[in-house]
Amino acid sequence: MTLVVLGADAAVARAAATLPADVVHVRLPGAAPLDVPAAAYHAADYQHGPTFLGFVDEVLRPLAPVAVVSLTELGLEPAAVAARRLGAAGVPPEVVRATRDKLEMRRLLERKAPHLNPPFAAGDDARAVAGLFAPDGGHTGHAHGRPGEHGGGRPCEHGGGRGGGRPDGHGGGLRGARAGTLVVAKPVGGTGSHAVTLLRAAEDLPEDRRNRATLLERYVGGREFSVESISSGGRHTFLGIAEKRTEGEAFVEVAHLMPPPSLDAAGRRRVERAVAELLDAVGLADGPAHTEVKVEGGRVTVIETHTRPGGDGIPDLVRLTRRVDWRRAALGWVLGVGPREEPGEAAAAAATVFVTAPPGRVTSVAPRPEPAAWRLEHWDVPVEPGDPVTPLRSSADRLGTALLTAPGPAACAAAVTELRAAPLVTTRPANTPPPAHPRTSCSGAGAGG
């Protein structure tokens, strides 16, 4: 039987190679070749609808694949469309669209589970946008729910699609902000914190974003978590919950910790129940999901969800803490292959940590740390002196990655704090000349006296 995989990177291709199927990879033209065994590799622009549908009919249909899947964001909808066109297994296209279109997801939740939503508005609804900044929580414009559905009439806060909490990354609300004044604007189809903006007044929304392509949501306080799940026949199995740390008003993720240090067993169950309710609302009965939520007190608010595993090394956290190959499970469900536990001892806790630095030019890069209280599993900081460093506005502005394990959640949190505080990459402002090297005199004049 043939399994078609769109947009695989090396890690996904290696996971696919372990499945009981002839794997056919479809990758974008110009993608770097993968040194991973497969039945075939094809190049096709699956992001261009007409071109890709022609490829589906001419190249994929004769293969009679049993399933078409993707674990990359921009491949999710093309894979779903191809699967339906070929009568193969896959996530239904309408489910993928409901998760990729953040405004559509909000409207679905508004009908089916309004208590999981913050107040929200489309960018082209001026009255509803203005209402979001009102002290009553913005219950104007198209129905955002009754005040009691958003925490007993208390102003609801929201952390945007990629992160939340304070810009210092520890959650709990933005310092110096008045309650009921913060709104997050983000692209309806965005990822990776791209173009996520914190607004303090309706007039702060640029004219070119006052359209259906922008979603605005009240800022949500509390801490943010991401949840990995696999569904089968409407039953949702949870493989891990990671706690996020974010920075800046674009809420860029700088660390993921699994298991979450600040959630007890009851809190984890509360989060899992909310995610199950969300997945039921969007209609995901079969397949993987990566869902982001915020928790404040006893309330869980959905930020977004995707029909794929999380990025940022989260599958590695699942592997380390659960001994489950999350990428393999996320591909294999269409073949009836569920999550399987690999041999070996699971780590008590693990984290991915991202290296950042002030904008400018790199002046130095620290060597790989040699910790005593925790273990560094992977270290990748490819920047070099002289490289430019841009302001931290999206995931693309991060400079490197560390993967670590620790003897427990508290030790893991301490390790993350230690790494984030260390001057791993130092910079100087881009318009500042490098320090002059003093000349030394042959006679040594001035060296003493």
C-alpha cells in the first residue's frame, strides 16, 4: 500500500520510513534533497491549487494511495484536498480549514463551546473592534457570548496565537497595562508569531489590517500550554502537555517545558477536557492535533489548534518524556498504526529552549554549556561573530536551539531559566563600530614607569 506525504523534512521522512507502507514524498520544487529511503520522491508546488490538482490526477492517482497526509502547516490543506479527490484516507478538508482559519474556528466555538473563546472580532468589523477595547469586555458587534460565559462578566484577556503572559515570558498578564485595554491582532492564517501585534486602542490597528484577513482577540492572562493529541473514531488520546515561555509583545516562544511545571494533575485533566471539547467542535474525529490554550484560575481559553504535531521540537519532548515517536504516530494513524512506546527509560522532564539576543551584530557566541544538574541533549547555535540579529518579532528571529532533560519539572524550569539568563550570544548595535584594537609599541613605551 502507498502512503503519500507532503512537505516532509528529514525527521518526518525518517519517521515515515518506519511505517508498513510504500512512502511517496511530494516536496516543493527546489527543496533540499533528503537522504532517507522511500518508494519515490516527487517535486510539485502543492501551494498552487491548479498546478497541484493536475499533479494529483496525473501522478498520484495511478498510484492508488491509501492515504495522503502532511505534518507541515502549508501542506495540511493540500493533503486533505488530495486525499478527498483520490478517495484516500486523510483529515477532511473542512476540518483543516476550520483550524487553519482562526476566525472560522472562533465562530465555530461561538456556536458550540463559547466558554472556550475570548471576545473577538474580524478586522473589517469596526464596531466590534472598538467594542473589544471597552471595559465591559467587548460584548458588542457579532455575538461574542454573554458576560457570564466569559468568566462571570470579568474582563477577558488574551495572549494571541503564539504565546501569552508578560513580555518577560513568565505569564500572568502584561505589566503596566490596565485591565480591559489590551487586544491582540493576528493574521487569520498566520503561524510562528508572524505579524502578531498587541494593541492598546482601536486606532492602533493599521488601515491595511482592517480587513477579514485580521483577527482581533482580547488579551488573555494566565499561563500558556500546548497540548499534543491523537484522535481515533472521536476518542482523543493525549500524549503530552508543554508549558510555554514567551517574550515581547509579539509573544514569541522562547521555551517549551514538558511536563508543565505549573499544572497539577487536576489542572492537566481540565486542560484535556477543554481540548477534547474543542476537537469535537471543529469535527476532528481522526488524526493528530496540536492545540494551544491559556489557563487562568479554573478557566481554560483556546488560543488555536492545528491538525499536526507541534513544531519547535515538541515531538522530541514527547519522545523523551513518553518514549513515543510522535511524528510516526501522526503519520501512521491513516494506516491503523497508533502510538507505540519505544524501549528505554523516559526522562522525568524535558525542554526546548531558544537562544535570543538584542538586535545588532553578533560579537561573541558562547561554547556549548556543560551543566551538572541537567543534561543537554542537543545544541544548535549556528550564528557567528558579525552576523546580523534582528528584533525578536517572530520565531524566525531566534538564533539557536537547545534540547535538555532534567530530573523533574522544577529542575527543568530552573535549567530553562539558567539558559535563558546566560549571555550565550552577545551583540553590539548595528550602527556601532567594532572596538579598536590598541596598537603595541615595539619599545613598550607607556607599559609602565
